[in-house]
Amino acid sequence: MKIQKQLYIFTILLVLFLTTSIISQSIHLQNPTGRDYTSLNGKWNIIVDPYENGYYDYRYQPNPNGYFKNRKMENRWDLIEYDFDKSPKINVPGDWNSQIDELYLYEGTVWYQRYFELKPEADGRYFIHFGAVNYESIIYVNGELVGNHVGGFTSFTLEITDYVKEDTNFVVVKVDNKRKREAVPTLNTDWFNYGGITRDVHLIKTSKMFVSDYSISLADKKTDQIEVNLNIEGPLLPAKLSLEIPELEIKKELKIENSSTKFIIEASPILWNPDNPKLYDVLIKFGEEIITDKIGFRTISTDGTDILLNGKSIYLRGISIHEEAPFMNGARAYAEEHATTILGWAKELGCNFVRLAHYPHNEKMIKKADELGLLVWSENPVYWTILWENEATYKNAENQLVEMINRDKNRASVVLWSMSNETPINDPRLIFLKNLAAKARTMDPSRLITAALERHYINETTLMIDDPLGEFVDVIGCNEYIGWYDGLPEKAQKLSWQSIYDKPVIISEFGGGALFGHHGDELTRWTEEYQNSVYKNNIEMLDKVDFIKGMSPWILKDFRSPRRPLPQIQDFWNRKGLISDEGQRKSAFFTLQKFYSKKAEMGN
Ligand code: GCU
């Protein structure tokens, strides 16, 4: 008996080792839609699985014949208690909460499945790319485990070359959006936990050897040199690569001899800026492949408390934005038209800057910001009370940071990498965030590091910025809610500000709530008049502080939040938007617009 038991345990361990060790790890594939890709968007079949019955057997052990096998009855006596083909369908991309009423507040596992046709070529390599899946996902192709991913707002790519076959294939994705204390973000946030395959899914074909990653930007603050870094994936065979920027009459040809290649091109491109967001067509030709991209060239730096864009000081006229599509009664944004509407509103407001809170937004938002000339603050979802001393939590946060930077490092609009939002001041948090900031700086020394910090009073009328994290960032973000969580609006008139840092400060949040069309006097909470008074008093106060070089008030549009239940006013919406979900502009929108118009006229 003893030997049998040992044999059984050994077999289980061997199966576990084989299934985990052959998971193909996520590879960073730069700019998937600039390559040879096929969309897997559209209707997918789903099975809602709150007990994870499709994954575990009745002894809570991983079931080797789980739903990911997509089994079909072959005999009339077969017992199979699921069938994707006969199950409900859902649109991908898109969260499940807004598509299926019964799933509005659902937090748990949903299985996704679809078929796709393929004629694999002998020298081809095949990848599946997800723009984002919130929050944890396990990916299977033709019933085999391919890989997994943790994090709801960053893209990932898995190689499926060894799993695909001629003609009909199927992909199954286990998506679990349960919030967890040790996750990033943690259990409590002030936004809606939209679950699902919330962004595009692509099938990508490459050659055996291909350009997997690249970065193309001005060389270290120079405006007459372009630095190119290329990573080649696959068996290194002698091959020629050419990098072309036709409008700059650049056609650089080189022989590839190493998997990592870096070179400099003498060029003086027109510099990208909000008033002239110049983008250049870039082509990378390698073997049979052509990768196309549109890239802007600019420098960003600080000098004391100034922020310099292309060497000239700039005031960031911003607004904070959650990734929620307008006119959809609460849904994750994912489409080009969502980006066009949302960033169009920011331009109408007079913005040259947007804070994309509190997580990396979809790639279309960033590419649209490149086109429209909006500077971007992009944020890692290290929000509020993360488990600072949990190693796995740090690894998760760092991985999401790496994926955020890798995806958008060629986007001129992105100028600020934000490490966190409103985190409590303590030593474990400082170590956690200091390490993230160091990681970001190592990966991308060309951009500025920031975080949304808090301030405190040193006396009744003086606000102080002295969070120790300030030492490790280039630009200090600071959230304040004078007139909303902190006194009444006119309190702002009595206050002054101090900072211990000789660094630029951006007021990354201020604001108040109002239900569109709800009116009263300036002291009646929830009226447009009260919200407008919050804006008027804060703008007047902040505009007097010389080290404040920008702001991104909270927030462009009302957004769904389970923390906001007040009936007839909030109804589970955070009402601090300047615009309602139906696109109605509240009075404070015009107050901020007027301030920004004045700042722009003054050359800020
Ligand atoms: C906080 C937080 C936001 C939140 C806002 C609010 O500052 O950063 O995520 O939505 O305040 O209370 O509305």
C-alpha cells in the first residue's frame, strides 16, 4: 500500500510539474496591430462558473478534463455537463457586467470560448495577444494549457505555435475578476470592478526569427539624434534589417548579428507638442515582415519646479479620466470611438494633459492622445492600502509596471509614469514604491516618475507637501479635496501651500460631486452650484502657488462606483464628473474651461 501511495503522489507531482513547466510565458510583442494580425474580437461563448466547477473536481483538485477541453458528446451515453456551443454568447472586447444584467455585480469566474480557422505555415510562429483581461486569466488552445496572466489593465502575448493545427482550432479563457487583499489593486477601490476580456484579442503571425520589441526616440535629450533599440526573437541567422522614416529621408540598413541591437541616426525631426502633435510613419523591415508605427519625437524634463517640454516650461492643463465609455450607463471603454469622444471632451475643456487614472488605459487611448496632442500621466494600479510586505504583491505590481512601460514606451504623449495613488505613509510602503520607481527609471530614463501623494496641515491655514516618497519621484502629484472632504469651498481662500521639495507639483485631484441638473445655492451639497464653487475657490487658491505647474481635477465624467450608494443623487455613481454619463456639461466644466483658456493665452 505504501509504495502505491508514493507512486500516486509521484504521478500527481509529475503531472503538475509538466503542466506548469510547459506554460509558455508571456512574451512582450511590441505594437501587435502594426504586424500581420487577425482579430479574434466578436461573439464568444461563455459559461458563468461561480464554483469554478470547470476547473476543480469535487475534491478541489485541478480537473484534467475541465471546461477548457471543450468536450462534445460522441456517444448518446456520454456524460458531459457543459457545452460551449449551446451556451450564451458575449461580445469581446467588453466587460460582462454591462452586457448581461444578471452579471452586473458578479465577481468570480466566467469561461470564454471561440473557434478560429488557421493554415499554419512551416516557418511561421503564432501568438495570441490580449489587450487586457480583468483580473486573472488562464489561456488554453485546443484543450492544452498555454499560459496565464495576473493584472486587469495590461496587455500580454502568449506563443501558441506548438498548440495550433490545420483548419479549426479553439481557444478557451478562464477569467476570474474576484478582488483579493493581496492583489494589485487590493480589495477596496473607488471604481467598478468590470470583469472579462475587456480589450481586443489578436492572433499574430511572425517568422521564425522576428523583431519582438523596439524603442525609437530622441537620444538622451538630444533633438538631432534618434536612438533605436531592437530585440530579435528566435534563432539568430544572418539577416538584413532596414528601418525607414520616409518623411525624414531615413532608410538605415544593417546586418543583424545580435539579438539586441542599438544604433543612432542623425536626424532633426519636428518635435511633437500639444499644439503640433507631429507623428512620423516608421517602418521596420526584417526578412518577410514589415512592422509599421507612428512615432512622435520630443523631450521631457524638469528644472527645479519647472516642467520642460522640448526645453520650454509648460503648465499642464489637465483632467483626470477613468476608463469608462460614455453613453453606455457604465461600461469599460475599449474602442477607438470611445477614445475619440473622451479625449475630444478633454480638448474641448482646453486640456493639454490627461491623467489616465488609476491604471493603464487601453492602447487606443494612448495612440489617440499621440494624435490629438495630449500629454499623458499613465498609472500603475498601486492604489490605497496595498499589502506592502507581501513579496508576491510586489512582484505583481512590478510586472504590471513593466507591462505598462513596455507597451507605451514609443508613445510621445506619455510623459509621466505614476507609481501609485494615495498610499499611506509608512516604511514598507516607501520601500515598495521606491523599488518600483527605480525599476521604472531603469527601464525608461527618458520619462518622468510621479505618484499621487497626500498633503497635511502644519497649522490651521498651511498645507505641507513632505511625503518621503517625494524624494524618489521627479514630479510630485498631490490630491486635495478642500471644499468637499475638507471644509467648505471658501476655506480655500484662507490657505497657503508649502513643499519641502524643489520639484514641480501637479495637483492630481481636487473636485466635488454634483448631479447634473440639480440646482440650489452654493452651500447646498450635490448641486451644480456647490461643485462650481469648489472649482472657483480651488482654482483661485492653486493659481497663486508658484511651484504648482499643473492640475488634473477629479474628474472628466461621472463613473460607476459601489462606494457611492446615496439614493436619487449617486445611485452607485461617483458624481464628481464635470460631465454626466449622458454627456451633459455641468457648470463647473465651463469654470475650468475659462481658467484653461486664460492659462493658454498666457502661454502656459
Ligand atoms: C480619491 C481617489 C479617487 C476617488 C476620489 C473620490 O482621491 O484618488 O480614486 O474616486 O478621491 O473620493 O471621489
